[in-house]
Amino acid sequence: MTQLQEIGTYSCEYVTYEDGVWDRVAPTRLVDVVTGGAVQEETLVKACWDQSALYVRFECVDTYSVSQYKNRKDPLYEQDVVEMFIDEEGDCKRYMELVVSPNGVLCDLMITHEDENDPLSFKIDRAWEVQGFEKIIEASGDRRTYTFTIPFANFSQAPMGGTEWRINFFRIDEEEGGERHYQAWSPTGVVNYHVADRFGRIRFAESKVDR
């Protein structure tokens, strides 16, 4: 595995969720999942929260996309997607995987790692479904933006200011010639997104971006 930088922490601002809020939320940039280096097509991720939900936004340069799947639970990750892995407990053993295609199809899974001696071995609960998940996808020219709402009802409890979860953001982006690029917020060192101990941290802040 490639030597990588320390795990990062994203400060998730508490907001009044309204039009224009994303202009005031700080972005973080996805990098190459293996090396941590620059990517071919830029992806910025922003996150904020209020009492009811976590909001996540992917702002992508996207000059070409492959997105043919149509059904929930289809293997969307075989084509272009953005992904969120969210570990509320923070022990790198159980997390939700939310995958969304450019066409707005969702694949929602619950992942469980049970073998501490084999961190890349995991079970997939395909019956699990995220509740109240909302998505808005906007495309203009070579830009595509995904905006997600993830209600806290999907977790054991809503966060408070200072709460930390483990989280990672990913993107799979295919070129017109067929070459695939794998992006991550916290790179894993391999072309595998399920290296849970490489997930970054999201800290729910008490400050408001609109002050």
C-alpha cells in the first residue's frame, strides 16, 4: 500500500439550510485513491448539517459519463458514480454505503467488517435501505452537481456539536476511451474503497456559516 498522509478531519458547519447556503460552505477536494495525488477531473465535496439531516454536495467536472443502470441496488459502481461511506460508531466495522449515478439511481447498502485479521473482507446487507434520502442532480456544460439529504433518522442518534463520525467520499469517473479513474477524499492506497481504517473524520461544528 502506498504511504499516505494522516487521516483528515472535515469541519461540518451547522446551518440554516436554504438557497445559497452552498456558496458559504467550505469545500474539500477529492484526490487519487491510490497515490493521494491530483485527479484528471476535479471533484469538490461540501457538507453541512442542521437538526434533522446531513447535507452533502459533490461539485464535479464531468466531460464524459457512463451511466446505464436504471434500478435501485444495481451495481452502479461498475460505471460512473459518486459515493459516501458513513460510519456513525467510528470503529471501522459497520457503515452505510450510498452510491448515486449521474442519472440519479441509488444503490444503498450496509457494510459489516467482522474479521479483524482480514480488513478487506466484509458482508453486504443488500436488504437495508436508507430512509428519506433526497437527491438533486444538476448538469450544465462540463459540470455536474449532486446534492444529497441524509436524515438523521437513519442513525442511532442525531449528532451534537463536537460529535465525530468516520466518513469517506468517493468518485468513479470513466474516460471516453474506457480508462477509469478512482477518487477519494481520504485515499486508501489501493483501488478499493472499503479500507475502513483509512476513512476520514467529520466533526459536527456548532458555528454557523451565515454569521
